[in-house]
Amino acid sequence: MTGRFADPWWLLLIAPLWLSTWVAIRRARRHAVVYSSALLVRDLPVTIAQRWKRFLPWLRALGLALVVGAIARPQAGLQEFRVHAEGIAIVMCLDRSGSMEALDFQLKGEQVNRLAVVKQVFRDFVAGTGTGKLSGRPNDLIGLVTFGGFAESKAPLTLDHGALLEVLESIEIPQAVFDSGGQIINQRFFEEERATAIGDAVVLSADRLKAATAKSKVIILLSDGENMAGLIDPVAAAETVKTLGIKIYSIGIGSTGRVPFPVTDAFGRRQIVSQMMRLDETTLKRLADETGGKYFSAQDTAALEQVYVEIDRLEKSTSEGTVYSEYRELFQWLLLPGLLLIAIELLLRLTRFRAQP
């Protein structure tokens, strides 16, 4: 915790203010009553009121000084500072297409969809597990891009991992919305969002990384399907990424074959059916090979955790981020006492210490 004045130049007024008060007091002392002899009043006692009257000019000066201090805007808070640490720049490129709803993974003994597991393991990768398996990445600049039928940047590169994980929690798989007749209201949007635009997502992730100053820039691409949407071919995207010196570590979730999958009928009832899924490992491997990265296969939760353990051993380079904090205004603690002192001085001068003409 530290303090500062937002407009410190106002404090320069305090010096001339006190100097003028001192000069005014010196001049006042020179005024005297012309009398033939001062022997008659020399031995008269000095009253308490006379002693206090000498301090009236300084009382006003102190009040004005506090008002000037208030105008300079005193503030309290954490000062801006830069964080220098060893880290890399990472963009997590997360698939949230319809296929991520497959229920072929387990988490804490319960059957869950692929997205739930991906979010949990990514959270452990960023924040750490506390068991030593994943120590967390506190010094890395990490961003988040998600994609279904189109890519979307959810979080820029940041050292504020708490905010990043809050954004991660909000990521959901698109769901159909039914009307009272059992018809899908958002049919077109629903179909587009459940597709997979890998090429677009890779290019968007690279765009977020290109301005980073870290020597090592990484895209962690996680997908369980094949490219079926978007404007950019994944291979063309990989060539672009390579020119920017960015590596792609691609992770294939699940495998090709039949998996349990939840479906909702026209009456809103959810059922589990066996559905065929296809994982395009060829494209994911090529994305990694083209950019000097590596491809990983994660067919269950344990395998996915091991993937992140291996990525956790990546090279490190110097990364710099700026941490800001909001300052709390404290001017009222100077302004109110200052005005009070000025008011007291004025009241005393007009009443108890009023000068007779």
C-alpha cells in the first residue's frame, strides 16, 4: 500500500502561503501606540486570550495549506509496477462445437462431456493442482480463443489468470432452443455453431500472439472433430502461423468411433444414444508438424492431464506485463479539516479576538 498526490504541483503554493503569513505577522508587530512612557503597561500581565490571538494567522495558514493539499488530490493504493518473470505467451484454442458434448470422459468418478474435462484440466494447467503434478503458469501470458462454426477471442493475453479462468467458466456448448410446438427456434445459428472451424481459430489465435514480446509463442489447439466450417483451410493457417514463429501443440480429444451422446427430442427430453464420431488426427498432426510443435492424443482424462504435464515443460523466456490498481481519493480528509480551521479562525477574529478601531 502506498500513497501519492495526483496533482502534486499544487503543493508549491504552500511555501509562498506560509511566507506571506510570516511577513504579515512581522508587519503587524511593528504597529504600536505612541505614548510618552511604556513604564505604566510594562508590568501588566499577558492574558491567555492575548497569547492565543498570536496564533490566529497561523491557524488560517494551516487551514489554507490543508485546502491546497486537498486540491493536489492525495490518493492511496498500490502503485503501478511492471512484473518481470520467466514465461511464455500461450493462446488456448478451445473447441466448443457440438461434438464436445460426447459423454466418453470421466471426472471424479462421474461421466461428463469432453468440454467439462477440458475446462478442468486447463484450469489445473493455469492455476496448478497443489499436488506437484501441475505447478501452474503464474508467469505466462495466457489468452483464450474458442471456436465452433466461427472463432471468437474470449480473453486477450494476460497475467490476470483469475479473470481468465472466470471467462473459461462461461464457455458452453451451443444448445437448441425449442418453441411450444417442439420446433427449434435457433435452427440456423444452432447448426452453424455446432460445426468446427479449425483454420479460422488458428489464424485468430496467431493474431493475438503476433504482438507479444515473448521469445516463445505457443498455440494449444484442442479439438475433437474435423474442419467443416470457416473461411481458412487449416493447412494454409499453419503456414501463416509458421511465418510468425509460433508453435502449435495440437491435442486430439477422444477418438474415431461410437460414443455415448446426449440428444433432446421435440418434447425436451434428454436421452443418451450411441453416435459415430470422427477425429481428424491427420490435420491436427500436420498443424503441429508444420509449425515445429507436437501432436498429442487424449482419449481419457488421465491422458489429457499427461499432455498438459508435458506442455508444462516447455522452454521459458522473459515476459513482461503491467499490473494496475485503482487509487482511492483521500482529498476529503484534508479539505474538511482545512475549511473547518479557516471557519474557526474567521469566527474567533469576528468575536472573541475582534480588534477595536
